[in-house]
Amino acid sequence: MNRVYFVSLGCPKNLVDSEGIMGILEKNGIIISTNLDDSNIVILNTCGFIKPALKETENEIKKILKLNNKKVYVYGCAVNRVRDLLIKKFPGVKGWYCINEKKKLIKDILKKDLKKKARLLTTSGYAYLKIADGCSNHCSYCTIPLIKGEFKSSNFDDIVNEAEAMAELGIKELILIAQDTARYGLDLYNKKMIVPLIKRLSRVKGIEWIRLLYTHPKSIDDGLISEIKNNPRVCKYLDMPLQHINNRILELMNRHITKEEIIRLIKKLKGISLRTTVIAGFPTETDEEFDELYDFLKQGHFDWFGVFKYYREENTPAELLKQLPPSVVNKRFDKLIKLQQKLIKNKNQKRVNKSFKILVHQKNRYFIGHTEFSAPDIDGQIIIKRNDVKLGEFHFLKITNAKGVDLYVC
């Protein structure tokens, strides 16, 4: 009997694909193993949108191939991007599969045609619901359109059916994901359908929270803001990657939005917990432009923000711009990270001795949860040093301490 060990690298969108592959394999009699040593097949779902992700993919392949006794199959974004290079470097891999070759991967393992779709959830309490793939924004630094193609929305009814199936499995929070979640439906229905989708998902029995990640600020309109603020099942939380705030840099990035529009949007979003990401060291960025970004973030509009170093990626327009020295990129990245830690720490201190509705989603040494103002996997954790809580359930708990970006319940 074949036993498959699965490694999923990268973003939640990749995790959804991995869960889909695992679900079909399990439905067809394959054992999904949680122990690498106990398996005879390893599937690696890769990430490849920036250089560190490609490096992580290579390191993972090397590690697995050293075991000698495994059939290794490699799938996903890195294969789409650098397939020939990987094949040359790692001749010991049994099969290579681009994103559109998922069915071929499954068939090669099963040695037969696959049965209907299935999904094996790897999360507790919450699950990611991918509503679209690809991207049509064509930011000048980004490889996603090169890897995944143009933005393509999933069928409305298919999304609802998947949500209902997850609710039947005990999922209480749906986290909607795409490369531009707020754009959902524009390609398929000739109008944005994110608000009607949220309204429909809100009627799914058992779902208490709906959260939006990866919303391009240009796609956020008054209707979506109103739905987030007024729908009791929608988390008062929004992930809104900005990447920068200086108008010249935003134009070079091809972000389709200005500083002034961003500021007006943030004012409209008052009362919603905001998360963003920014890029440190974009080509040609001056000291003054970096300071403008730093001072903007310092104002404290965001409960959470992530920082990426700029990486020069092949076949992107930004590759042709004058690059900053790595020392400058690293220095700016470090400065933003220090600001991030300071701001989040200060916000967390204000949450101590307050009680919140918390979804317990993980158990390691201690239980781990998150609340409406924080997303699992990407924001700070709530570490629960108590045994009277249950995995996958909501609990109303008092925050007793804060350390760094994490909160504690004792």
C-alpha cells in the first residue's frame, strides 16, 4: 500500500491545492502519512514567486532525495517557472508537474483515472476558500501572472458548495483567498461579485466568521466596505497589501493607485483591523521616498504589517530598473522590521486584560488561537496555557499577557 507524505510550501493558495490533491489520493485508497520516514512517496508542492522561495524549493528537494528510498514528485509554481533548471539539477526526481498538470500527477500515482474531487483539510476550526487564481494587475515586480496567468474566478455555486462541505466537517471560519480577492467575479460575470458571494456564504449553517485576505486596495469599493462593517459574520479585518506609499514608486510598481487614494480608503476603513505588506528597497527608491514609507507606517494605521525585501526577478519590468545595492535593501528592511515589532508590541499591550472571542486552531505544547483582529498563520498568535479549551471551537477568553507579537492566555 502506497503511503504519501506531502510537503506544501508557500502561501495558503498552495495549501488549498495540496489539500485537494491529498483528498483525491485518500479517496482512492492512498494512505496520507504524517511521518516522512513511514512513507514511500513524497509530493512537494512548490513556491516560486521570489528567489528565496525557489531556494527553499531546491533545499527541500535535496533533503528528500538524500533519503534514497522515496519516489519524489514535484509540483507547482517553481516547476512552472524553472522546470528545465530543476530537472537538470535533480535527476533523481521521478516526476515534474506544472500547475495545470494536477490531474496528471494524481493519475501517475494512482495508475488509474481519478474519482471526483475531494479535499483533506489540514487546519482546525478554519479553512482557506480559494475563490480565484492568477492575477491581472501586472505589478512590475511580480512573477505571479507569469506563473499562473490572468485572474480567473471560480464558479459561484462551486465555491458555495465547497463552503457547505467544509461547514459539515466542523469548519467555523472561512478565509477567502485569491491574488485579488475583492476583484472576484469581474472576469466571469462582468462585474465584481465579492459582496454577493459574502452574503451567500454568510447563510451557510455553522460558519460564524468570514475573513478576506489579499485584497488589492484599488479593488476595494464602498459596497465591500459596507458589507465588512455591517455583516455580523464578516470579521472586522482586512488584508490590504500596499507595497509602498510614495506616488513615484507606486507608479513604477504599476499599482494603479495613488497615495491620496490610499489615505482616503484608510479613512473609510476606520473601525476595521487592517493588515498590509510593503516592499523594502524597490529599485530607484531614494532615501526620502523610503522615509516617506517609514513615516506613513509609523502613524499606526495597521494592526499588522509584513515586510518583504525587493528581489530582482527575471522577466519582470522592475528587473530593468536601476537596482539598489543589497546593503541598502537590507538596511531598509531591518529598519522596517524594527518598526513592525515596535508597533505590534504597543498595540498588543493595549489588549492585555481584555476578553475576546477566540477560535482555537492548533495544539502544540500549548493551544494556539486567533481572534477577529488577527488571521492564523500570518499574524501574531494567541498562546493559551490552559487545558479547558477545545481544538476547533470558539472560547471567550481574557488576555493576560503580551510578549513580542504574541498574546497569552494563562
